[in-house]
Amino acid sequence: DCIESLLTDPRVKDEDYNFHDDNPLAPPPPLRRDSVISELHTGRAYKAAYDKFIKFPGKQVLLPLVLYIDGAVTGQFSDLPVTALKVALGIHTRKHRDKDMAWRTLGYVAQVSTPSSRGKNLVHASRHMESENLHLERGEGEVDTTKDVCKAQDFHTMLECLLTSYVELQNTGFIWDLRYRGKTYKDIEFVIVTMFVKCDTEEGDLLCGHYTTRTANVAQLCRNCRCPTMESDCVFANYPQKTVPLIQQMVEARNFDGLQQLSQQMIKNAFYKVRFHPYNKQGIHGACPSEMLHALLLGVFKYTRECFFEQIGPTSKLAEDINGLAQQFGDFFKRQSERENPKCSFKQGILKGKTTAKEFRGILIVIAAVLRSQKGQDLLSKKSPFSDPVFYRDWVLLVEMLLEWEAFLNEPEMTVEQILQLNMKNRYIMSLIKR
């Protein structure tokens, strides 16, 4: 129903579709180093899926799908958060997928508060007069006597229910009459393949069955590869990736020790039945990419600000002077008419105060201005380790490169050569952060 609704939505125009040579039946061209990557149908994942799953090119059309999952609260005073699972069509443009009408909801995963449910169950069992006003679902709040069952299994069991018809449709495909640019392509077969899942870090770990804790006692922090925790700062580390057959074999054999060494939970993963593109051969473990909000803005950018003031001395007089100077630079950068520019003016400066994720771009711009200004150099040169010219230049290089990195990742298109270079460029940025 969701896919049918997306394909028949009258608000979708011809320019909202993405097809090679404006032909739904056209195959993807071979990729070269100068090929431009801008949409789903221009990448290697799409081409690998096309080569593997399209058996009759004149009759079949690859239908890449994008899933989205995120949690939300149902109210300010509610203890019932819900997680929505949504789907969009990859044959639509990226610009169109930014609109609400480009998505349909497959269902919701509810998370019931355990203490509250257990408390209601106990009050209900007491037969107190007030228990008549409690609404208690069947089985809610009962003690779970099942052993060796991970709490994440409930989450994946509900997801499996939501994905039931999705998996059935991907296995069978479906016949459709596609109307595009004044022509009807009759009786074409859509072949479904899932490209990736849009999610944040927490949901990504849950979907992969990875531990959500990130302490020193966890064997592996990464849900994508098998890098040990104590080697996570090794810039040139290159460990094998996690795959569906590897994890599934351990789960079926109930190999608790092996799963613990991989920081994986003993669960029946709902996404192991979903067919992902075959390029990286990882399934869901390679389909939860890092995202800008938590990994970069609230991750690297936020830690950079904190480390900068930690090395200055967060409660020192120098920190107050730098914060005051940053506040002045932010006021200079403030332009009411240029809405696309990041916010750089903060009432309490950049040291304190509540800031949102998108504001850390402006914070780093202000820090870069302070480091580049003569007054900033005069103030910081009195403090070790900023008195070391090499150390000072590294800070300038780091802040400016992070801003360039973030701007580059927001580009609407890249070449294959630039993407291949990122394998080394990202490692260099990690090395600079570490230094």
C-alpha cells in the first residue's frame, strides 16, 4: 500500500523521477573516475544491484528503496516514546525525498516504560479501588521469566512484523504500468532492493544488533567492522568487516562468547531478511551510514570546542578573554539578510550556553577567526602548549580543515575520484584530530 501510494501520488511530477537517459528501462552506464555521483542511480551500489537482480532488461526496472527510522516522544509528560519506520522510492530525486510527501510510514515501534508497567501491574493485582482507573494491556508489566533473551529482541520482533509484507514484496516483485513523460510503460516488473537506512547512531546500533554502550569494557565500538576498542585510534587500522552470515552463524550456534567478542547481541535480526544492494556484501551492517548531526556536528565539532578550551583552562582568565574575543568576532560576522550563513553570534559566547547541532559550524568559524587574529595569537601564545608555534599551526589547520570537510560532505555531487580519495583524506583528518 505504501509503495502503491508513492507511485500514484498525483503531486509527483516527471522531473521528480531519476532515470538514465530519461528512460526507465535504460541500464546504468559504466563508472569511470571522472563520473559524477549525485543520486542513488549513479553509484556503484545501484550498478551492482542492477547487474545482479535484473535478468530481463527490457521488462524489469530496478526499484531502489530507502528506509528511515527515528524515535520521537508522544508528549511532554508521556512515558511512551515511539519509533517510526518509513520508506521512500530511490527512483525519485534526492530533492524530492526532502519533502514529507515523498515518505510513507510502514509502522511504529512502541517502547513501554518497564517500571511504570510493572507498577501498574502490581497495583492492579492488589485489587485496590484506584486500580479500576488503570488501563493495562494484556501481559503488560508481567515478569519476563524467559532466559537468555536480549531486550533488543522485542524491538526486532516488532520490526519483523512491520517488514513482513515488505519482505514478501521484495521476494516476488510486482507488475506495474508506469506513466512517465507522456508514455506508458506497460507490464514492467519492479525489482525491489534496499539501498540504505537513514538513522542516527543509536538506531544504527540497534538495527545492527550492536551494543549501544561505548565504554572501555566493550570489545568493539564499531558496528561496521571488527576493530578492537583499544585500537580505535589507530588511523591506518584496516580490520575485516562484519557480515550477515558471520553474525547469523554465531546466533544460530548460540555462540555467546563469539558474539561478545564482536560486541553483538544474541538476537534474531529482523533486517537479515531484507535484501540490500550486493556491493559491500554486509547487509544491514553496511547499510547504516554515519550521519552529519551526531557524528560530525555533535561529535567531532563539539569535542573540538571542548578540547580547545580544556587546553586553555575552562575556568581560567584566558578562557574568559578568548570567549569575549570570540563573542566580538561573532557580532562582526552577524548578517541578518544572509540566512544561509551559519549563526556566529552567541549571547554568552562559545564557551557556555545551550547550543544546537547546526550552531557548532558557526562556533568553529569563530574559533578559526580567533586563532587567525593577531589578538588571539597574543593571548594564546602566553599559554602552554599554544606557545609552541608547531602546536599552534596544528590547531589552525585542524579547525579550518574540519570546516572544509563539513562543507565538502554537503556538496550535492562528487566525482568517483574524489570519493576514492576520501579513503586517505578521512584518515589524515583522524590523524590531525589525534595529534
